[in-house]
Amino acid sequence: AWKGLGPSLVSASSFCEARQKLSYEAFEYLLERANLEESRKGRFKGHRVRAVDGTNLSLSYSKEIEDRFPRYSNQGQKAHYPKARVVVASNIVTGQPTSCVLDDARGSERELLKQLITEKFKPGDLSILDRGFEGKAVWSVFESHNQYYINRLKLPAASKKNSYIRKFINSGALDQEVELKVDQSLIKVRLIRGPELK
């Protein structure tokens, strides 16, 4: 019971039954309807700026959910719960999650990010990406949609002495522009040394 309101308003079993009626698509729908990014309050110097990250989720069981998100495990046996991979974009000015895409646990976070770029983001938007999203294939999608990105990079293995990142680190330069070939075109990427590499 809530203090001062007498008996419990909703039983736990009623709450669980009502929750099971919600579609897995409700989260994405609610994010888009509550989005404040189009207002001036949701922008930085005219740009929509988002932090993008991904994670894996364990979902409650229902036949509909398992049909869309199979129960995979690492050992080849069925996991106890259906699994999903989600990539979420949050507006860094308002702190509000604004867009998300879901796939089953076998899906790639990079492919989900490409879906956000092409279907949800707009020209002039700026995305701040954590490690794991880096790569020429992702950056070229940003470029082709006239969007900006800042991407924290993983350090390449010491064995990759000829990688453009390793060459930049070894040069001691604070920043450097490099051209990278993607399919039949070139994209320019500016590398900036972070504080931990100084």
C-alpha cells in the first residue's frame, strides 16, 4: 500500500499481466514521441548532439518476443531468456534518450548505428561514439549523409605497426588529417591525441 492511500492500488500480478501486453516496440515509440531535439533547448550551437552507445538486453519471455529475439547462448544451447542488442542515442544537451534500434543478439552494433544514421539522424547532426563503433565503413555512412562524428578509438595491437592509428601515435603529433579509402572513394579523418596519450 502507498502511504495514506489505503490498500495497494495495483497487485503485482496485475502489473505483470499488463506489462506482458506491451510490445517490445513501445520503448522506441515513446522515445520518438517525447523527443525534445527539435527545440532550441535540445541543440548545441545549432547541432543536435548525441552520445551513442550499445548494449545487450535480456528480455522477458513471450512467444512474440522469442520469434523476434531468439534465445541464443555462447555454448549452442538455448539461453533462459530472449536476448536483444540495442543501440541508443541520447541528446547530450537534454540528457534525454532520443532514438534506439533493436536487433537480436547476433546483430552488429555498427550495423545498428548505420541504421540510426540513415533512418533517424539528419544532416548537420553530431554523434559522439565510444570505442567499438570505429571503422571506415561507419565513418563513410556519416560522410555520405552530411553528418559529423567524434569517435574514441581503440589502440591497435602492437603487431599492427603500419596502421594509420599506430603511425599517428608513434609520430608524437597532437593531431593529423588522414585520407582513408572506402570502396572507390576517399574520406578524410582528423585524428586528435587524447589526454591519456600525451
